[in-house]
Amino acid sequence: MCWSPHLVELRDFSSLRRVTSDCKPFSPGGRLAICEECGGVQKFADAKWLEEIERIYDQYETYSLTGPLDQIVLDPQTNTVRPRCEILVEKLTAITDFPAHGSWLDYGCGRGAMLQSVSALESQWELHGFDLDDQHIDYLETIDGFVALHDDLTVTTGPLFDVISMVHSLEHFVDPLNVLDRARNFLVKNGWLFVQVNDTRKNPFEVLVADHLTHFDPHTLEETVTRAGYEVLLVSTDWVTKELSLIARLVDRVTKPKFVASSVYHDADAVAAQIDWLRQVVESARSISDDVPFGLFGSSVSATWLDSHLSDKVAYFVDEDLARIGRQHL
């Protein structure tokens, strides 16, 4: 996040099993560190990690079972479960001065959940996606207002956008600061940046995701975006439970010489305590999993990870996402 070489590795992490962001069990052996300069939590983007994510992405399956469906999450305002991007777009468009129309780029668009939610607005948007390949182009082309899928945006030929969104994509990039810096080239003057990531403080399971390199909290996310040359307008922790929502505008570049580390959360002891808690969760589940039938509430990252420790003792999963009812997981 800050390009400092001063990383302190948490040695106990490597023995933990991991999970992929598309909810598949993954082997132990990962490396987790905390930066002494900015307090950022991250994996090591070494040759082993790069080989692992290549294997993960070769077999990657977007969350949706069919079509451009979105993950169902808890809306803390209504205490109901709703599609995540539907909530995010609703919040964004309620902000004063947020544009009512224009050109929108979703960075790491997948099957198009964010673009689909923008398309549902009454106002008209020209919708673009950016992703590593075109495997989901058939889904994207069904979205009203969809213009193009890009796999290589260049400064000389790339279009300019009024809004760039990064919904659960920034944590995947090897160099998030460079990604944010490069995105500046494709925003109009005073253009808007929106970033959505997990809040590692509130979700200890986040560090177990093998293909997530960077693990943000409100402080490190704001500092990273500011360092990349944006004016941060809002960092919210209550748009989606256990997630961070950041809104920023493009301004003249202001590069901070260094981060100011947060004394509130990020120290090695706090992260180590989260890892200890994860081990306790496993032991608690093992102690009661002999009771038959034994089930897990949830069927995403945390439940998938816990299932991998229980030696086929899980008889069923319970989920509030109606699209998953009656289907099989693992």
C-alpha cells in the first residue's frame, strides 16, 4: 500500500488452511504480513503466490450460479438481505452532486453485477467493463446500455469516464497503488472513483482468502487512495455489513511522503489475535460436529473454509440467498 519494504511476517499464519474468493477450499502455506510503516496487512506477492493465483483464476467461477446475479448481503439500514450492488448504487446515486448520467467503467466487472444495477436506474448511462478476459461477454451484452468490455485500456486510445467503480477488485491486484494511479488517466476532470472492499477489522475470515493480496481497514484504504492522487470524500462502514465503501474525486496529484500509521487497530498483536480466534472457531466447530445432522449457516467464504476442517461432517448448509436454496455446495 505504501511501497515500504518494512514487512513483519506473522509466522503462525502459514499453517492455516485457506479458501478462494469464489468459495473453494485451498491448501495451507500462505504468508501474511503487516507493514511497520502504514500498518497495512498483506500477503507476499512472491513467485509462489503468483503461481497460486494463476491456478485459482484458471478455474475461477463467479459467485453467481446463473447470469449476472449478485451476491446477497445484509443491508444494515433495512436489516434485510439484498443484492450487494443494488444497495451500493442506491447509496451512490443519493449523494449530492453525484452525476445522473454519463459514462461508467466497472473495473473488474465479472459477469456485470454492478453494471446491471446501474443499468436499472431511470437515467441513461453508457456502461463499460474492464476485466482480464472476455469469458463473461455473453452476460455483459445482455445489459441495457452496455457499450464495451476492455482488457487493455491505454492512455492514448482509451475513453474517459465520469465514474470508475472497483467493487471487490482492488484487493486482488499485485500493486493496488499503481492500479489507482493508472485509473486517473481514464477519469474526466472531477470524475468520481468508488471502491468497495472487505473491512479486515470486522471480518477476520478475509485474510484466509488466498487470492486477496491486500487487506484493508478504513485508515489504510483512505491513505492508499489519497496517495494515488484523489480527494477522499467518504469512507463508510455501514453501507454493507463488514465492508468498506469509499468515494473519491479526481484532483491534482498530491503524493504524501509517507503514511501515518493508525494506532487504533493495526499492530501485529491485533492481527495475531484474529488468527488465534480463527483457530478457536475451528476447535469449537469440531467439538460439536459429531452431533448429527450438523449444518453450517452460510455457504460462502467462511462456511467453505470451516467445512474444509470438519472431515465431511457437515450434512447441510443454510443460506438466506433464495437463489441457492435446493442447490449443492461442495
